[in-house]
Amino acid sequence: GDSVTQMEGPVTLSEEAFLTINCTYTATGYPSLFWYVQYPGEGLQLLLKATKADDKGSNKGFEATYRKETTSFHLEKGSVQVSDSAVYFCALSDLNSGTYKYIFGTGTRLKVLA
Amino acid sequence: GAGVSQSPSNKVTEKGKDVELRCDPISGHTALYWYRQSLGQGLEFLIYFQGNSAPDKSGLPSDRFSAERTGGSVSTLTIQRTQQEDSAVYLCASSLDSFNTDTQYFGPGTRLTVL
């Protein structure tokens, strides 16, 4: 079945450091890919998405490119801020699974130090 | 309201009791999803509604779990004879429909603690 593998956390960075959170997926069809963020005490919020190969999603300085050849959707940010401290979830949605339910990765906790 | 709302925000219950969790989706959203977030299992899909019907119940962990949706809007997730392993945050999400790959908007969740 479909699955998402995300790098283990926690990730601890200093402010203004470069961030990469790896995400790879397995899917039978052509899934859409998402990054969601969960700030402390809050619900899941969509950060960015890409619906087809080579699409780049971007938002709030974060970017991720849908790479079909490597089945990856790595999240990057050039300069992190303390306010980016949160848990980041990679997810896919694939109609071939029967519904557009999300398959989530395990989440990566990011802590940014001032 | 503008977003997905869930109630209660927190629920503490005793083992063996029944609980009901409520979800109010964004107005006009026809697709509704329930997920569970727990320490051991991460975020897992439970059930999906399109309108009032549930084409996919594959994620419900046992027959103690059931859900319904009425009027194409509010949904209730019911857990009967709760067990300690049911302790988790239950998340509801809605999307405009399920015929396109549409973004799901999540509610704040209900934290269920079974003593």
C-alpha cells in the first residue's frame, strides 16, 4: 500500500540555518503531496502542496519539489526562524487508494534556537 | 464559523464508558475525514464521508468505533466501551469535495483520555 517515510527528528537548528526535512513516498498511482505544520498547541495547517511531477510548492519561505524519479518531496527553507519551531508532516493523497484520504509520515519536530 | 470546529476540545472518561466526538466542517464542504493522532501510531486515517455516506471506513480500528454524518454537515464519531489504547487526539478535516485532489482543512482536535 501507499506509504510516506519521513526523516526522524527532532531537528535542532540555530536561527538563520538552512533546513531540509526529507520525505519519500511509495504510491501505486500519481499522488498529490503535501506538507502540513503543527505549531505547539495548535491544529494541522497546510504549509504547501504539489499535485504533479516537477511541481514546486512554496509558502512562507518553505519550498518542496515533487520529484517522481526519486519519489521524494523534501522540505527546504533557506533561513529558519525561532517561530518555525513546530512539527512538520509530509502526506500524500492518491485516488488509486480508493479515496483522497491522507497517508501521513510520522512527523519531524523542528526546534530553532535563537 | 470560518474553519473546522470540534467539540469537546478535551474529554476525560473512564474505561468502559461511551464517548461522542463532534465535528463541524467548513460550510459547503462535502467531504469529511476523521483521523487519529497518537504517540505510538502517528496520524492515521479512520473514516471518510462524501455527503452523508461513508465509502471508506477502512481505518476504524474495531467495531467499537462508528461514525455518522447528517445533513451533509455535522459528523459524530462514537467510541463504545472505551479502552486505554483509545487515548489520542481525534482530528476532523473537511474538503470541498472528494472528486478532485483537494486540500483538507483540519480542526483543532479532541484530546481523549481514557483512565
